[in-house]
Amino acid sequence: MSGEILENKLSQIEWAVSDNLVDYNDAVRFMEERVAAISKGEANELIWLLEHPAIYTAGTSAKPSDLAAPNRFPVIQAGRGGQYTYHGPGQRVAYVMLNVGKRGKDVRAFVYGLEQWIINSLKTLNVTAERREGRVGVWVDRTASGGPLKEDKIAAIGVRLRKWVSFHGISLNVEPNLEHFSGIIPCGISEDGLGVTSLFDLGNPITMPEVDALLRQEFTSIFGDTIIVPPPFE
């Protein structure tokens, strides 16, 4: 009986929110430890929501030429896929530690689900967000009628898998300082008409707790129920 109780307990998806800024390197160290425990069946899957101090992170495909201001904020080599991204206050980061192995081992479908999670969450705020072929992340079309192309990225996605368990995840621009993105070419996107936006920039002055509630609601519809637990770092 005790074995059955433990198995049921470890089949839950935990949901944690840190209220204070979390150091990026501390977060990565925790994720690596948690992913190892999940892969061994010793810990539950976990979704961890937080904010970081202002930093630039370089994914495995980052090009030095895409870093325009190397001395502006700390630049950290990240273990995720992708190129340069910015993290900072006002941006909701969701670290996703899920067992993709038990979800069919379909990485493309998993990333599609993460994108749909963000798209569905934004739809509840009457924000139409979309995927774009050849561009990672979630985009908002701001092209004026008859005008030139104008599309802005509102959420970035960068994940890594280890023994079929995911880590890193998504970042949604709620109310960050958008000027901070000027120090990099975000995710290598340098085409005319492509930029970065946020919910605040789109006229949605929503609080972070309200965003968190929407994210949890829409996560459940795609990946399953969650239980709230204390965060790794306050």
C-alpha cells in the first residue's frame, strides 16, 4: 500500500512561484538537480515561475555578432537551445521540468504544446498571438492595414532535454523594460519589421499574480492538473 501511495504522489505536477528575483545560475543548478531526480522517479515534475535580475543568456546557437552590448548586463552561457535572450524584472519565466518520455517522446509536439499554452493564455486577455514558420516563440501581428510588416515577439521558448526530462522553458513579457532588448538581437531575429513587445506595451496592465493564474489555468488544459508547492527560492 505504501508503494502505491508513493507512486501516486510522484505522478503529480507541482506548481511553484518565487516572489523575489532569483539568480539565474542558482536556478539552473536547481533545475539540473530536479531533472536528475525526476528521471530517477525520485521527484515530481515541476513548473517553476519566477523573475530574474537583468541578464542576457546565450543558447547553444548564439552568435557573438548578435550581442550588441556585451558590457551592459551579465552574459551567461545557458544550456538551452536557441540564441540570445534577455531576462529581467517584469518578465515571467516559467521553467518547465516535465517527463517528455512518458508523454510520447515527441519533442516537436511538446514544444507545440508549450507554444499553445502561451497562445491560449494570451487569448483570455484578447491578445491574438501566433506561431510563425521559421521563427521560434510566440508573435503578435501589429501590421497596420496596408502598411509594412510589423510583428513583435511577446514570448520566447527555449528548452533542453536530459534523459527525456525537460528544463528551461518559456519567458513571457508582462512589463519588462523593452529597451533592454536593444543590447542583443533577440533569438537572432534581425529582419525589418520584427521586434519585441509586452502585455503592458499592448495596453494590458495586468499584474504578475493575474498572469500566473491564467498560465496555471491554461497549462492544465494541455498538460494536466497541478498542485501548488513552496518555491525552491523565495
